[in-house]
Amino acid sequence: MIKDIPKDDSAFKKDEEKVHKTLPTVIVMTIQRVQNQLLWTQYANHKALLKMKKCANINESELFHGT
């Protein structure tokens, strides 16, 4: 599912700041988030399992795509 993030939403502001760290002159017009509840649940469960096992390196990255 693709979800539009309203400009007055705090998530919009946070994502806009992250974009401006690498692209400071870009004007962010809209932000859309791709959401898949099943994959997110699986990810969160796996991450929790790694934390329970006290894995030292949980390496996460956020990815952005702009057009």
C-alpha cells in the first residue's frame, strides 16, 4: 500500500530533514511511504529475536528514492 504523508505530520518533517542532509537544495513536495504490514511484522519480530539473542551488530539502513 502506498500512503501519502501529510506535510503537517511529524513523520513528513523528520523525513524531509533526512533528505536535506544529503540534498540540501531540494524542495520536498510530497512524501509517500510504501507500507506492507506483513513484511513489517516479520521484520519487527526478527529484530526482536536478534535483540533477545544479544546480537551486537543489528545493521539497519533507511532508503530513499526521489523523482
